Amino acid sequence: MTTTLTVKNLTFAYTDNQPPVLENINFKLALNTFNLLVGPSGCGKSTFFKLLAGLYPEYGGKITAGDILLNDVSVNNIVPFERAKYLAMLFQNPSRQFAMRTVEEQITFALENIQLDRSKIKQRVAWVLSELHLENFTKRELLTLSGGEQQRVALATILALDSQIILLDEPFANVDPVARKQLLHDLKKLQLKHHKTIFITDHDFSNYTGLVDNLYKIENKQLTKGSTKILDKIIFSKQTQQNFGSLHNLTWNNLSLSIHDKILLQPNTLYLPKGQVGLLSGANGVGKSTFFGALTHQTTYEGDIFYQQKLSTKYKRKAWAQIIGLVFQNSTDQFVRLTIAEELNLSKKHSLHPEYWTDSRINDAYQLLNLTNLSKQHIVYQLSGGQQRKLQVLSMLIMAQPVLLLDEPLASLDSTSLNNVLQLIIEVTQALQLSTLIISHQLVEVRPQIDYELEITDKTLHLRRTTNET
């Protein structure tokens, strides 16, 4: 049976008293093609995909006009396990799709949910792990995987469903450049060899040249078709000088990391300079997030960590949390209040630099991050992934701990938003003399703007003196 997906005169709003997010959209997805959807953060890309997948309006919002038809039937009238046989979606946050303990159990569980014959499940699991080069992950526990590894497993779970149409919402946000190229190659092979229809949202145009059949963009609540020529205009910058500062508060001595007897980092001695922004780079799974976990005392480590020459273990847990701030990889894990205003007010209340974070400065930052179109009474969990990311970073910058670690704060941001967020991080770091370290796979955009780079390769933490093009 040929699968069709058609959007007719669609208008969607989150509430009756808010203007529509998408308005009068007409669209038909061409089968057996590779498609890319672009647009600024908050324009409605993720919302559009959730509508196509039948998640909205069942789990949020309201279709005020039009409909979405899967095989000429309203997508919302098709039960989920039947819908998944034709159309599947990968979310920005892969952990939201996990319900089991290990990789094998997760993929098996997904196949059981679509009622695949039990005699075929084991064969299907083996096939998809082979297709994505994940054979060694079969028995791995999902919670021990890095963000990029979780993304690859989530993709494997989607591919295992064998749906004709695959929607991927920012699937490479936490994936290193090498894995990104491999995943794009795998997806193109699925389109050409297995006749799948691929539809991706992405803010990073790297590596798409020659792959994309159709490019679409959302602007001003409308969906239009654009030219794929914009994918050929990526400008690669190169940083020519490093400036690793000598002033510091946070140091570590013979710090080493391991998980389940697997060594991630051999003994290392270094520090984070004050007033500078650094980049922590390395392939998925090398231990970047685990390194952050050690510095924040959330994961075990060997060696010693010091702040102002005092051993970190001599600080009480609350005191250490006031020294080191951590921006989580998943934005929603950071929020503790319901609305934007409540979240910002809580950060301001506990800020270590209230003299700097005046109402005027917070409003300027709010404007720089292009959040002024949002009422501060907006529910944080109803924001787009990019908007959540920007609010999360702003909230933590207002807290102003002397050491700030940011785990993928730029993922799922469009180019303008990425540069504005990075600009704000740099500005605050310099003004308050923070020690800031960022994990990011957006190397092309980030490297020219940071002060230094630490790279984990071969279980060793290297200070890079120069950087190269990715």
C-alpha cells in the first residue's frame, strides 16, 4: 500500500485566546524523497511535526481549521500502533522515547507495541542495529549512554518500526560531526535503498549538500518551499589563536573517570581560567558529560578537585552547588517553575550578582534572545525546544555561579539564536569573571568565538592551541 500524507488548510493554536502558531497550511509530502524543514527557533517546526505525527491536538493545542490526512484518513482518527506502521517521529530529546533499560529491550518493546509477530522481532532488532553500526550496543544500559549515543539508539528504534515516513526533529543536536555525517549517510541509504520518505528539521545546514530533494521553511506561520541552494553556502571559519588564561579558581589534580570498569579519562591535571569561555569537544561517548558530572559531584571520579585551593569534598553539597552551575543537556530537566516569569524571578532571587542582574539588564537579555514575543506568563513546557534552551541559559546566567558548565546549550538553535546565546554567555562571563565551559558539537560556529578548547581524545584531555576546520 502506498502511504500518503496531506495537510489541508491547517490552522493550529495552543489556546483559544492565543494567535495561531500555524495558519492555513497546505502541503503534500512527496514519497521516497529526502526533505528538510528550516526556520528560526520558535517558528513552529516541532509543532508542525507533532501535528503530522498525530500527537497534536491529542496532547496539546487545537486545530481551528483544516485537517491532516494519512492515507486519506484524519491522522487523529488512527490508533497509535496502526499509525506507527506508516509514520514515526524522533523527538529532539531522545530520552523521552525510552521506556526500557537496555538498547535491545527498548527496540523490542517498540516492536511489540506495533504488534509485530514475535518470530520476527529478534531478526528486526539485529537488522536495525547492523544498519546503524550499533551491534556493540545491544546490552548497553540506556542511562549510561551519552546524549549522542542515545540519539542514535532512538533513531534505531524509529527505523525498526519500518514506517514508510520518518520524521526527525533536530536528530543531530547532540551528535558529534563524524556521527552526524554517518547518520545522514544512513538516512539517505534508507531513502534510496528501502524507499523511505525522510523529513528532518535542522538548524545546522552542514553535510546536506547533494542529499536533500526538497527544502521547506516556516516563516510568519506559513510553510513555503525554498531553494536547496542555501545548503551550499556554509562558510567555515577558523580560529587562529588561543588564549588560555592564568587566573583561575577551579582546578583538578590527577582527575580520572571510568564507568563500569571502562576508562573514559586518564589522570589529568588542569584548571578553568577566569573570565573566559572554553569549548569541551570530543566524539559522542568519550566522557564529556561525565566530566561535567565529576566537577559537579554528580558522578564518581578519582583524584582531587579544588576551588580556591580548598578540596571540593570539604564543601557541603549546597555550598558546592552555589559554586558550580550546570546547564543540563535536556532543558525541561532544569525548570522548577511553571511560567517564564516564575522561572526568571526564582533565578534572580538566588543570584550571586543581583547588582549586575537588574530588571533592565534581564529585559535586555530577554530581547537579545528574541523572547519578547512571548508573554512572561507563558508555560515553560509549551515553548519550542529552542525557546526552552534560551530561557534555560538565561536563568542559569542570572544565577551567576563563579563556574558555569553548559552541556549542549546551543543544540536545536538557528544560526541567529546560536550567536545571540553565545554572545550573551561571553558577555556575562567577561563581566562577572566566571569560568565557563561549553560542550557543543556546533564546532564551526563556536570555535571562532571561544577563548580556548579542551578536547577529549584517546582517554586524554588535551588543551588545543589552535583549531582546525571540521
